[in-house]
Amino acid sequence: MSNVPSTLKYSKEHEWVRVEGNRAYIGITDFAQDELGDIVYVELPEVGSQLTVNETFGTVESVKTVSDLFAPVSGRVVEVNANLEDAPERVNTSPYEDGWMIVVELQDESELSALLDSSQYQQHVNE
């Protein structure tokens, strides 16, 4: 089974969320990057963009397909991982560390309760 850190929250669309204070780091899971294959391009929103939960915030392009990214939480984008512009493969090699995508200032912390914990996500992936 792919790597599913217990410290993170997960969406059914295979995004992960790491909460630090009122900020949420967001990326795609190890399972998602593995399914996509070699990632060649990541399109992310501008800093200052407003995200709405479950709406598209960008795309990931791999050698196989282009996949939409869905916001696991609502909020304002306060940081974008600029390293992915030149090195999108970081999403493959380090999906939870170097491959993070955006940081969002949380608008509604109650949205976090709708996300899956690591065991629920594992179960979701296995179904």
C-alpha cells in the first residue's frame, strides 16, 4: 500500500491537508502520484486566489493524463510551491514534503471534519 501519513487529513479526490495553525498545506497523495505516473507539469493558482471547497484549483499533467486538483478546504492562497515549476517531479519523489502545492489560509475550520483520516483514506483507496 502507498504511504499514508497519519498526521494528515485526506480528501476522496486524493488531496492531502496538513494544518499548521490557521494554514493548510495541500498536495496530492502518494497513491495519486503513483496512479498518474511521471508528473511533467503542475498548474497552480496565484497567491491571493480564493478557493472554495471541492472546486478545481489547478491541474497536474503527467505523461499519461491531465488531472484536476480539487480544493479540500476553502480559503485564500497565501503561498504556492514555486519549485514545482522547474521540478514537477518532486510531486512523484516527495508528495508529502517537497511536493506540496499550495498553502491556504483556512476560511472555515469545520470543513476539516469532512476530510478522511489516514485509515479512512486507506480504506477508500482499497475499495
